[in-house]
Amino acid sequence: MTTLAARTAVFVVLVLCGLLMTTSARVADGTQLRNETSSLSDIVEQRSQSNEELQQLISDRRASIEELEKSAAGGDSGVEEAQSAAEALAVEASTAATTGPGLAVTLDDAPPESAGIDGATANDLIIHQQDLEGVINALWAGGAEGISVQGQRIVSTSSVKCVGNTLRINARVFSPPYTVEAVGDQEALSAALEASPAVTVYRSYAERLGLGWKVETGPITLTEYADSLEVDQAKVKQ
């Protein structure tokens, strides 16, 4: 590749980065964080939809940049080797899609009639973040190669948080039922679920109150994690 072509490719990449930042600002411009005429659930849904649109734009721009980077390599063996190494690391970092044997665990709120069961409270009848965290942690302990919740890839910076009676995962809001998918040795993953104290507690409630619990094995495809892996703020635990 000539020097002029390389410089041109770098210039185009920088232009795309600038467009990405401009798009982000445009999506955020003029939106209200609080709207007196909207309910909290409406605001959460609007924010979630805006985030989805922005993430799609980011994914599109990122794909364009990756194509330009490959073109800029132009047969340079050193660059191609570095790109191959980066692609291999992407699988481990969950920034690349992966397919393999695994299982899917589905959790759901209890049916309305369960409210009449003696001793049952409203909190007992819905899925909480600790229920999903228990399943996720058990699957990691069982040697999962990758995990997703509601199609959202779980990485070290991911969070699963309650927002009312919904769950916020990777800055997106979802309602039950919730499906956790994992790629890995099916027997090991199933055994890890059986051995998990947190999962055992949840299943006892499921049997008594009718909370949803279903485990299915089969081929699993996990999409790549497309959000930022950068940490804006971090604190060393003393």
C-alpha cells in the first residue's frame, strides 16, 4: 500500500469516528430526562429505545471502521498477524459472536393466582436481580465460555439491576420472562445449577409459588458484546 493510500484510509477512519461522536450528541440533544406528563415506566422505555438506536449506530460505524482497517493492512504481514491475534482475543473478551453446545434457563414471575397462597408477599412472586445473578454465577462456575441474558452478552462490566418490576441489563430494560443462555459443557453447566445454593433457594420458591423455571439444552449462539468495555470510574476496594 502506498503512503498516500494509507494516509487516506487513516483519514477516513478519523472521519467516521467524528461522525460517531456527532451521532451520539444528536441522539442525546433536546431530550428530557424528566417529563411531567410521562410515567416513570414511559421515561424508562423512551430512554431504553434511544439507547438501542444509539447502540445500533455505534455498531454500524464500528463495522465500517473495521473494514477500513482491514483494507489499510494491504498485505502487510505484521498488521495481518496483529489483526488475527485481536480476533482470537475478541472471542475471549466476548466481543465476537460464539456458537456451541450449551443450555438456556428461563425464569418468570408467578401467575396472579399465586397471590392467594398463605405467607406469600408481592416480592415473593416476581423475579429479582439476585435470582438472575444466582443463575449467572452458577453458569460461570460451571465453566461457561460465554453467557447472555435476554440476548445481551454478559462481560466483566455488565450489570443486572432492578428497575421497579423490570430488569436493567447493559443499559437496556426488559420485562419477564428472562432467559439466560450459556455456551459450554452441558453436563457441567447443569451440575453447577444443581449445586448452587442461590439457585436451590429460587427453585424452592418456584415449586411453592409457581415461579417460572425451565432449563433446555441444545446449540446456543451468543451475539457479540457491542458496547464500550471502558470503565469511566473505578475504586480500589480496601
